[in-house]
Amino acid sequence: MRKSFRKAILALALGAGLGAVALLVFFPALRGALCPSCYGLEQVSSELFVEAEMPLHARLALLREVAQARGQIEAALGPARAHLRILACQSDACDRRLGGRGAAAVTYSLGPISVVRLAPRGLSLTILTHELTHTETHARMGALGQLRGRMPTWMDEGVAVIVSNDPRYLGPGQGAERCLKRPRATLPVSPFIWGPLAGQDRDIYAEAACATLMWMDKNGGASALWARLDAAEPLP
């Protein structure tokens, strides 16, 4: 019995190790998070690493945006829980080295551990707040909850749009009156389906935000959503 148990643990450990190696092979940003200097990045703060050629004024501006984004997210979700590294590029060459393929920003996360990659056009408060919101919702879901899809991708994206107050996808007003586009009958629950659709139709972010606002209006507002998230209850 003990021998079988040891074999099972060894198999799980081996599988996890192979999975980690595969992630490092296919996602240069994760390698960059482990060795920032190997990718031409310099440390600016405990969590922020920027392209070495980024001038001082740009570094200071980005630091201010990180602090402002943090404040905006804390006002909505509470104190930060995510452990992350932010990798910021000011050139397309840097972004390509880290695996960038056109996206303004990408968050790689598993529970409370996150890496955020910012392309040159992702160095804005709105985009930064959007990505850091993902790190906080994923930290609250936990690795197991994230793997089990406790929050569908459309709601994950909708929350990030709402917290970042993205004017591209939200109108003025309160609740669902902010909707710019009514959601389709079925929105993607998986990131693997969301990704290709979002690449073809950016309006899907407006739909996700609207669907999330509609849920909030019917279920006690944003505070009810955060409470269910913290209580490890499934959403929506």
C-alpha cells in the first residue's frame, strides 16, 4: 500500500515537473520572470522589471501607474493577495523576446502566482489595471479553483473591464445601464475559447462587462460577487 502511494506521489511530482518545464519552453515570459536580466530587463521595484533601455522618466511614470492601479483594485477587491512580476517593454524587439505576438498585455497566472507581460502599447493605466485585476481574482480563486473554472472566463474578463473602468467597453451611469453592447446568448467559459474570439472581435469585452454588470444587478452588486469569490463559491 505504501509502495503504491509512493509511486502515485512520484508520478504526480514527475507530471508537475514536466508540466513546469513545458510551460517554460513555450512561454518565454515565464523564463523572463525567472531570469529578467537574461531578457534585457532591469529591476525597478520588488515586482516591476523594465527593458534596460527604458528612460528614467518612463520608469517613474510606470511606477506611478502601478501604484494607482493597485489603489483602484484595492478599492474594489480589498488588499492585494497576488505575488507577481511585471515585465514591461518599451520596444517591440523586447516584447518579441518575451513571446509577444501583438497583444498589448498578457497575464500568466496560477492561483496567487502571476507574471504580467506588458508590450509597448500596454503601458497605460487602464490596461495595467485590467491585467492586475486578473492577478487578484486568480489569487482569490486559488490554483485549484482556477483550474476547475470556478469563475468563467467571460466573467473574469468582465470584472477586469469594470475594475479598470475601461471607456472602450463601458458607458456612463450605474450598473447595467453602462452596457455598450448586450451579451450574446453564450459567452466563452474557457480561456482557450475566449482567446481566439477576442482576437477577432474586441466587442466581446463589452459583452462580458455587460453580462457581469447584469449579474451584479440581479445578485446584490459588486460586493456580492467579491464575497462569493472570497468564499470559494462557484460563479456566476
